[in-house]
Amino acid sequence: MLREELEHRKKVQDAELRELSALVQRESTQEAVAVFRTEIMQVLREIQLEYEQRLEAAKADIHSAYEVKARVLRQTGVAGTETEGESAPVHLRRLLIDQRRKISTLEEANAQLELTVRELRALNQERQKDSDLTKHRLTTELSACQAELQRLRTDFEALLDSKMGLELEIASYRRLIEHEERRQHVFGCSGKVVSPLCDSIGPKRTAYSRLSTMHTALEKPRVELVLPEPTPKRISHTRSSKGNISIVECAVDGSSVTLVNTGSQKEDISGMRLMRQVDDRLTNTFIIPKGTVLETDPSRRMIKIWSEGCKPTDGEGFELRDSRWGTGTTTRTVLMAPSGEEKAAYTLRVMSQPCVSERSTSSCT
């Protein structure tokens, strides 16, 4: 019975060892090594404990059986027991040989498991080194990308400031041109005043008196015009956003407001409100139509909301009805979600710097 039990346990242990070996061979990733390392060590400890327990039990069984046989032989003293006494040591020797074979088998299995554990540890160390190198490389690339992104952001801010400055200069020169046109109009009116004076002089007057009269008439009307000069302005802007939608640009002349999707997923902005406050006074409110989605494609991730009459014929986006985006010293544009949460904000401050204006006086010619 003891032999059969030992054989059964041996088969069970061999099956468990084969299953563990198959699991170790199938799992080759770092996570599997980390998970099964403790299990392998625990199985090894259990095998060693069971081996020691069985060895002690076998020794105790052999010793007890030997003592029982010796006691029986001493008590009976019958000659017929000599044959049994001779057969008992043979059985015990066979049992001992079987136990030694099992012990050697378990020792070989233990050695094989220890070798597997050492190989797994070496593999784990190699993969740990590879993962550390990969982590260092990715960290370096991330730092380089962040530095490049910061540089591009700085360049974009500088270009945006330059664009705003140029828009202000264009607006100033546009006002200069308008004043020049008014001046030309006034000069044209002065010429018309001279004509009736010349017609009222009769043909009997001499050429000298005619020229004197014209000179006197031309000297009387003088128009004093003050030509505005471009006023130096300092522009500053601040942006903030909660999420992937941000207000990337607000034109200084109030022609448009630009929204952009900075994320990697589509953003539905239907029902959001775009509000403009000029010097703490609400001037415009625009509700984005239903079905407006900002894509991730670079050509479709941006949208503009134009003032009335400013949208190009081939331009995309929306247009305000019967209004323009207000402008002033402090202009704040806010994008509000339908729930009332502020999603993005853009604040533009235009501050004039003092300058010396000159007056120019011109006479009609």
C-alpha cells in the first residue's frame, strides 16, 4: 500500500511538474516571469517539504516495520519464523531501493526547476535592461519633442503679434487714405468757388486785372487739415482653454474669430455660445449651429466666425447677421458650453503709446 501511494504521489508530482514546465515555456513575457516566479519558488518549497516529510515517513515506516519483525522473532523463537525473518529484510531492502530511486528522481526534478528559475531570472534581467534603455530613449525623445513644441509655440506667438501689429498699421494707413480723400474733396470744392469769380469778371478788363482778381480769390479760402499719423500701439493677448477646443485668433480689426481643435479626437461644438465683451460690455453673442464638428484633419480642424461682410466668397465658416465683432481697448472672447461652463477664452489688449502729432496747412491750387 505504501508503495502504491508513493507511486501515485510520484505520478501526481510529475504531472504538476510537467504542467509547470509547460506554463514556463509558454509564458515568456516579463509579466509572466514576475507572476510565476513566486509560484515556482513556492512549488519548490512545497516539493522540498513534501520530499522531507515522505522521507521521514518512509524512514519511520521502515524502522517500525523492522522493530515489529524483530519483536515477533524474539517472542516466538519458532524455527518456522526464520524463513519469514529472511524474507522481511529482502522486502525492506527493496522498499529502501524504491525510496532511494524516488529521492533521486525528485532531486533531478528539483535541479531542473532550479535551472529553469535561474534562466528565467537571467531573462528577466535582460528584459529589464532593455526596458530601461527603451524608457530612457523615449524620455529623451519626449523632452526633444516638448522643446520643439515650445519653440514652435513661441514662434507662433511672435507671428501672431506681428500679424496684429500689421493689421493695426493697415487700419491706420486706411484712415490716412480716407483723410487724404476728404482733403482732395475739400480742395475740389475750393476750385469750384473760384470759377464763378472768374466768370463774373467781364471781358473788358485787362489781363492784369483778371489775374489780380483770380489771385485775390484764390488767397482768401484756406483750409487747415490735421492729418492723423499712425499711433504706436502695444498689443498683448492671453489665451486659456479647458479641453481640446481653444480660441486661437481674434482679428484686431474685428473681422473674424478662429476656433481650433487641438486634440486627437473629433469635437462636437454644436450649441456652444461665442460671446464678445468689449471693455466689460457684452457686444456680440453667436450660437454655433447644430451639427458643427471639428475634425482631426488639419484642413478641417479649424473654423472661423466672420463679421458681416468680411467673409470671402470662397471662405469657409459662419458669418454674423447684421453685426460685426466689437473692438476696443480690452476685448475678451469666451466660448461657453451649453451647460454654461467656460471652455475657452481669448483676451486682447490694445494700448496706445503717446506720440507727437503735426499739423499741415495747405492752400487750394
